[in-house]
Amino acid sequence: MRMTCLFRVDAGVNMGLGHAMRCLALAQAWQDGGGEVAFAMAQTPPALGSRVLSEGMEVIHLDASPGSALDARRTGALARERRAAWVVVDGYQFGSEYQRGLKEFQLSVLFIDDYGHAPHYWADFVINQNPHAHAGLYANREAYTSLLLGTRYTLLRREFGPWRQWRREIPPMARKILVTLGGSDPDNVTGKVVQALREMEPNSLEAVVLAGGANPHLGELQARVGQMPFPVRLENSVANMPELIAWADVGITAGGGTCWETAFLGLPCLVVVLAENQAPVAEKLQELQVALNLGWHAQLSPGAIAGQLSRLLTSEARRQEMSAAGQRLVDGEGVDRVLMHLRGEPVRLRPVRETDCRLLWEWVNDPEVRAASFSRRHISWEEHHNWFHQKLGDPNCLHFIFLDGNDQPVGQVRFDIQPHGEAEIDINIDRKVRGSGWGKIILNEAVTNIFNKTDIHTVNAFIKPENLKSIKAFEKAGFKMGPAVKARGNDCIHYIRSKER
């Protein structure tokens, strides 16, 4: 049975869309792993509801005051009815008693938090993805409550995945500006920023101004944008956020979830504080040289914003420094780390990167690996380097590194895709962890992932008859022995695992 993850979150003009969008990131990853997703919401802007439904997820209207005891009872009953493996809760309206109420239903609860607003924590896991997060915020928690703290757990949506290896080019003079101040912006700070842009010297500038799905000022913003002395485009409820961030040379953003998206893609930004809980985020980002903190929005004049922006546009060195710091801060793998904890898995996978070339060369030349291979000869660095980069660019090769809970590589799996929905698998385990059951674990994770995310329905393995360790691992991982065959001129055993229909 496909496991369900139930998300309890709200969105609207006053609270914005940030809580819901980071929940959506985790929901997408859960869905990609073969699970079902449902959102239980008491407040849902139409644009957000449409977005969630378009993802093939369910939206359930919850008729209760957000964060109330009735809300907890109805959410708990809904989770029990759906047999939810996890309930994910995100929002400042959900306090200690709310968490405790869910735990009384004997549910597994993940609580997404920003500043330790609850007097006590009853959830199984608490995530705080902010760089200033520390355990002292959660001193009052149950003994079983585990903390996932810092930007290692930043939740980025699915559309950011393909950008993990992208690197920004920093122009001597920045000209393209992205303005994005959250999903609602009830005080219309975006309008103030547009006024600041109007005070800039045109100098071939161009800008994109984003208005979120709950922004109540679209008409006014459209009128202001139409009066600009250089090209400015207003967009509403965008679905191509990574492309827009990559397009820009600099950004002006609020101190919310978008900061992690811009940091991930190395966009130098000015940060405007729109809410009290954003102040420590903005301060920490400036301390880490990721962004410039402009401070509280009400105390900012358009002229002050324009002055800071002008200085950033002309400072190539400062932008270079900020871009590199941002990409060091957020690596885009946070959602994978969180899922690893939710599923209780000892490993997670990520696609092979160019920087993995030497590690894989060392693994493949391990004496035990060479002895088990169809060719026992040592592989030269030049030969491996050429082969690796050919595979890296091959669309019919899916290659993964497996990492343990400390982000240490423990093995690799490669799938060479064949016609008619089949693939041949290759696996290698780091010698330091061999004999500890990792083979079965990694094989299961790799094959399940490939079945869930591709059209592959059959995985083939060809193993030398004397390679008893590999035979044992494949059998434990659900592979069935086929007839003896020849592979690359060698006698071998053919093992097969097929996707369950």
C-alpha cells in the first residue's frame, strides 16, 4: 500500500505562502518516492489550491479555527482515516497543545518551525532550516523529539533539482534585477521597491517583479510598472522560479523562504525584513556575507533602497563573494536528508557529480572489486576520466552516489538503460563498510527509486559465479536468478528484478 503523508498548513494574505510552499517541496519528494500526499487546510488562496491540485495532490478543507483543539482532533482523525505514515505541521498558530493533541492519536509528527515559538515540543522531528537555528530554542521537548537544524535541511521544491550543479557567471556590471517579496505582501513593500527602481539611472537596466498568488495589490503594481523608464515585467504566481533567479544578476527579496532559493542559485540579494521573525534571518545572511540586510521595511525609503542597489550593481567583487557564500550555505539536498529521517533509511542517493570522478576511480581499482570484475586489469586515470565524462553526459546512464547519515559516500549504483524498459545495474560498495549489509540496502533503494521515477520495469544484473558476496546481496534485495549466460565473453549468472505491476 502506498503510504500517505498529510500536511497541515494554511496560507493567505496575512501569513503569506511560505509555509505552504516549503511543505510543497517535501510533499513533492514524498510523492516522487511513490507516496500519496494530502493537504489539510483551513485557509487556501485559490492560486495555491490550484497549484497543489496540479501536482496530483489532494486538498481537504478543514472546518476548524486554525491551531485549535478542534483543529487537532479533526486533523488527527483525518490522519488516522488515511492511515498517514506522517503528519507534517507548519505554522505559528500550531503550538504545544496542538502537537500533543496529534500525538494522542498515536501519529508520527514532523513539525516545521522557525524560532521556537511553542513552549514545548511533542513532535517526533522538528525542522528549523534557518542558519541561526540552535538546540537551545527547543530545550523544552520530549526525550524522543529529534532536531533537524540549519540549512542542511532547507526544503527546495522539485523544480530546483536540475539546478544543483549550475554555477552563476558574475558580470562586471549587473543589469538584471529580480524583485520578489513573498506570496502576499499585504503592506505593498513591492510598490516601494518599484518606486526605488524608478529612481535608478536606466543604464540598460531591466527587471522582473514577482507578485505572489495572495498579493492584493496587483492593479496598483501594474500601473507603477507601466511608468518605468526601463523594461520591467510584472509576473504573478510564477512556476519557473529557478529560471528567473538564474536570469537575474541581483535580487531584492524578503527574509523568508525565497532567501534559500536565491542562495542556492548564488543570486546576490538585498533583503528587506517584512515580519519580526525575518529579522534574525536577514541579520545572519549578512553576517555570512550571503546578502545585504536593508532592515525593517517601514523604515526604508525608496532612495535608500536605490542607493544600496546601485552600489551592489557596480561591485563585481561583492557580488562574487555573496554568490559563492550562498551556494556554500544551501546545497539543495535538504529535502533528501529530511526524507531519509522520515523513512528511517540509513542511506540516501544523489546523482553522480563531476567531483566524484576520483572517488569512483579509487573504488573501481580496489583489489577486491577488480577480482570480481569481468576484467581484472588496473584501470588508468586517463581511461577512467574519459569513461566517466562520457557516462556523465549519456542520457541512457543513470548514476548515483549513496551517502550515509553523515553525508559520507558509501557506494555507487549505475543503471545503463536498454531498450524496452530494461536496464543493466552496476554496484560498488566502499571497502570501509563492506560486510555490514549495505549491499542489500543500497540495491533496494536504487531499484525502488528507478522504478518510481522512470519507465524502467526490469533491472538485469550479470555476476560472475564465484562472486558469492554479490550473489547474496542481490538475492536479499529481491533479485531472482535467471539462466546462466555469457556477458562480455564471460560465463555469469543473470539476476533479474521486475517492477511489481
